[in-house]
Amino acid sequence: MNKKIIIIGINYYPEDSAIGLYTTQKAEYLAQNGFDVTVITGFPYYPQWKIRENYKAKPYLAREVINGVKVLRSKQYVPSNPTFSKRIIHLISFTFGNFLNLFRVTKPDIVISIIPFTTSALLGWFLKLRYKSKLWVHIQDFEFDAAIDSGLLNGNVKNLFKILISIEKWILSKADIVSTISHGMMSKLNEKTNTRTYYLTNWIDVSLFVKTESNVHPYLESNSFKILYSGNIGAKQDWGFFLKFVKEIEKIPNIEVILVGEGAEKEKVLSFIQSYNFVKHYNLVPFEELPLLLSGADLHILFQKTDVIDTVMPSKLLGMMASGKPSIVTGNLKSEVATIFNESKGGYYSNGSSVKEVIDFISNLIINDELREELGYNAQTYVNRNYSQKEVLDKFRKELIK
């Protein structure tokens, strides 16, 4: 009899970016390899922060079968303006609804809980208690640490988050194994729990990035030097630096900046860039279009806030590097991403203190075709060697069986 797996997490297909993409690929891979897989999740809402139109009419508790995976959903509250208090309600509504879904499943052999939310692990623990199943907790984002490290919390709220971190440690102690996605996050994880840990990085299928000269994504048809950001327009990116960058890059002729994304900061960013006709914005493309989009850029950019170290490993980075094009990334010099850039030699990484340094690097890339090709080749080769989808998921499957 096939092993029964239940995966609990708020993001799932048709969300096809970030955590939703990885959870979907993980579930479908297991289903294709002989496991009986059920996913307990919310209604698709990310990164638009609104439930998708074709799901709005569905009942509060919905059931689907998608590519061999049984999917149980609970309709959670989704705020259009996700403030701190509204995010808490969002979390509570997801947790309550999917507590009900726990009674709609049969006994699993293994429960996999995806964080965020930490309450996904709490739901997984309930199933473990009820059925004596094994519990695997996988951390895509240390949600509480990221909030504290950002420096945006005041005293009372910060104390609340410290209490939540204590609860998080208690929940992690109830797991049989805990995994996360980067070496820096593994170090943080080992400070939080004595539970056995496992390195389960995000992955990329480089074979999808097969470029042909006859195919150009409609967003990138101009003859300008095309600088692309594709991903969530959220609070984790440094949009202040981006706005300074736009002001300075305007001085360079034949430049186009393409911003492809949605998220909580979208309207604020769009209100600024509307006065710059060389900056274009489009909503996110479907996953199947992403390789063509990323491969059509001359340069990728990712401006991260510098005050958070290793609480997040940006999934979009793998796609940027797999495209075979160079990237410019800013962030903390002690971060995992900085290490990857130093090892791969696939682009330019800085601490985000100088827009001029970034502009100078771009000016050099514009006139140096050989450098662009060398950096892009280095990036793609590094990702293929270290983040192959098949290799990562095959190892994961073997660990599950063991």
C-alpha cells in the first residue's frame, strides 16, 4: 500500500510563484512517485492579496483533485491592505478553517507542514497526536524572526513576537524532522530546536530555460538594454533603493526597466514610476511563461533590505540565475545570497549603500557583451550544479521513505 502523505500550507496551485510553486511541485512529484498525497490549504490569493475570481463562488470548505493530488481548501480572510492586525486575522482564519479540514482526511503515514504559517505545524501536530503519524516541518520563511530583525516593531509588539518565537520552538520540538532552505537558515534552525534537521533547498528546472532566437516575450520586445525585476512587490524588497536607482538610471540612454509583479507595495511603487516613461509595469506572468520572460532580459535586479540576514532565501534568485543572464543584487553582506554570488561569480552583489556603484556596473555591462555572457554562463552553471530539481526532490523522497 502506498504511503499516505498530508501536506499542510497556505500557498498552493494555482499560485505559481514563491512558496505556492514549491509546495505544488513537491506534492505532484510525490504523487507521481507512488505516494497518496492530500494537501490542506487555503484559497489562492498570493501575491495579489485577493482570492482569485474563479474561486470566490466556491464553498467555505472546497475539495479538488489536481494532477493526482487531493486538495482540501478552507476559504480564509484575505485583506487587500495587509497591515499587522489584518495579517493576524488572516492567519487565524486559515488556521480555524483548516482545523475543520483535519477531520476530512484519513490516517496519514507522514504529515508535512509548511511554514509560514507556524500554525501549519500546529495543525500537523494535531494529526500526529490523533493518528501517531510522523511529522515533517519544512520552513520556507522564519516569519517571526523576519519581523523582529526588520526593526519595524515597537516594544510591546516586539515582546509579543518573542513570546511567539518561544511557541515556535515548542512546536518544532514536536516534529520528527525539521527542514529549511538555506545553510544560514539551517544554522538559525539548529539554535531553535534539538529535533533532527534536514537541508531541503528550493530548486529549479534549468531545462525549461531553453532559449531560441525566434521567441521573445511580449514584455521584452524593445531594442533597449532591458533591466528586469520579476516577483513580489512586497515589504521585503528595498523599494526606496529602487526609486533612487530609477532616478539615476534615467541619465543612461536606451535603457528600459521592466517591473513584473504584484503585492502589498504595488500601488505605492506604481504611483512613483508613472512619471518615468522608460519604466514599464506588468502583472505576473503564468509559470509556463516565466523562463521565456527571464531569458529575454539583459540584466536582472533584486534590491533587498540589508537589515535581515538569512531569514529568507529568495526563490526568484534561482530563476534569475537559471536564465543565463547576469544579476545585480543588494542586501546584507553576511547573507546566504551574498555567499552564492561570491561562489557563482554570476553577477554583482553589494550592500545597497551606493546607487552609483550599481549604475557604474550597469554602464560597464552595456558596453561589454563578453562580460554579460560570462556572468550569465557562470550563474546558470552554478544553479544547474547545485539546485537541480530532480536531484533535490529525489533526495527528499529517499529521506521520506527512510
